[in-house]
Amino acid sequence: MAVRHRLTSVETVLEEGSWLFTVRDGRGDEKEVILVPCDDDERAPVEAWVNRCTHESQRLHREGVGAVIRDGGIVCPKHGSVFESCSGYCDNGEAANTTLVDVGIEVEDGEVYLTDDDVSFLRDGGANEDQGGPSSTSHIQF
């Protein structure tokens, strides 16, 4: 059984719209993870997804912006694909028919805990790399 690590409160995720933290996977790689609200009576009030679009590894949560959530979906800032915040599934755009990589969490008494056996908590916030916006899709060079 995984060691539980308290991440944040459900209230914080709901107020901020998303919440970012960093983990280390079994290979020693750092991965950013986002918590997003989930409005589904059969699921927890938040879900955790690796912070990468399945199409081109574009960050979904960006420094100073957070994750853009529209109509219960996480919007990729590069091509506009929308992933259902509760299931991680995308049925449109460049990432159609793919699902975000999930990270195991539990919610108890309004607190969110990391419980995934395959990762270990490193820190609140993003990985130690450029947190810039989406790269251009233009092929024009100057």
C-alpha cells in the first residue's frame, strides 16, 4: 500500500481551478501532476493527471495561468483538444481518442492525498524546467 502524502484541500483546488505538484516516477524522472475539479457524483471531487497533453507533450497547467477548464474539460493550450476532467478522455482535436495518464489520489475529509505506489512526492508546484507557454505550431522561419 502506498504511503499517503497530503497534497492540498479540495477547497483549494476548487477555488484555484487546478493545483500543480511534482513527483518522481520509478525510473527517477520528474513528472508534473495537476489536480482538477471533477463534477461527477460517482467520483471524487478532484482528479489527478500527468500535466501533459497526449498529442505533443504540451503542459496543460502553466505557471501564472493554471489549467484552462471549460465545460468540465481541460483545454490543451497548443491545439485546443479538450480532456474530460473526470475521466481524462479526449474525443476531439489532435489528441482525439486518447486519455491522460492518471495518478492515484484519495480524498478524505476534504483533504487530497497522493496514494500512487508508482511515484513519490517531491514538491508543490512544477518541475525545475521552463514553465513557458505553448510552443508555436507555425512553420514560418525568420
